[in-house]
Amino acid sequence: MRDKIILSLLLVAVVGLTFVHTVPVLAALALGAVLLSFKDAKKSIKAIFLFNISVTLGYVIKAYLTQSPFLDYIMMFNLRVFDITFLVFYTFGKINLLRAFSFSRSLKLLLISTLSQIASFQKSYEDFKMALKSRSVKKLSESDKKKFISSMFYFFFKKSLLNSKERTLALKARGFFD
């Protein structure tokens, strides 16, 4: 029950954060997040970095071309994304997701399916890293690194396509959709 309540509070907090439009409040929440858990704050920054950079650059270019102010909006957007991402990472690290989603058999099954795929991909990634380490006597050249990364990317792309087909068939067999 505790996990369901915390998940509900998380959803309310995420919706509530979308109504906060002042940079100082969002900045104070971000500072509080860093003080609460530096590890989760660092993880949040890593997770949103590329997304925020691309959106920020796009918005800055648009604002420059239309000669409109952009600094307040960019600060608000980036802080809000950080605050929400941190809140999700921090909360999911504190609750048991299976218990939190136990109110719905379908959601629980979907979560189990997702977690098993994540575990499978993590295992494959670790195997790739160990295989590369065991087969490399000297430091890899840039071209070898690129080849390794591209072959790993191809493997994961192909694996995700095959897994999605299998999971779709499994979900259809269980009556989730037609």
C-alpha cells in the first residue's frame, strides 16, 4: 500500500510541477534535489542532457530569428525537466515498482516484461564489454572503437526488433490488444 501511495504522490507532484512557472522556485527545487541526493541528481543530468541541449538550441535559434526573448523560458524549461526527472529517479529508487503497480494486472505484466528486457540488454552489454576487454591487448584505435560501437548498436537494434515482435505476439495471446 505504501508504494501505491508514494506512486500516486509522485504523479500529483509531476502534474503540480507543470504548473510552476517561476524560475526561482524551480531553481530552489533543483538545489534541494542536489542536496537530497547528489547521485540521483547526477543521474538525472546524464539522462536529460542530450534532449535538453537539442531542445534548447532549437528554441534559441527560433527566438533569435524571431527576435524574441528566450532566457526565462529556457531556464524554466530546463529546470522543470530536471526537477521532474530527478523526482522520478529518486522515487523509483525508493519504491518497489511491482508492488506499486499491483493494482492492475495488465500494468504489472507490462512492467515485468519491460524489466526482463532491460535485464537482458544489460547482460548483453556487459558481455560485449567483457568480450572486448578480453580480446584487446592494447588500447583500441578510434576506428576500432567506432566499429565496436556500431556493431554493438546493430546488435541491440536487431535484438530490440526481434524482442518487440515476440512480446507483441505474447501480449496478443494474452488479450491485451487485437
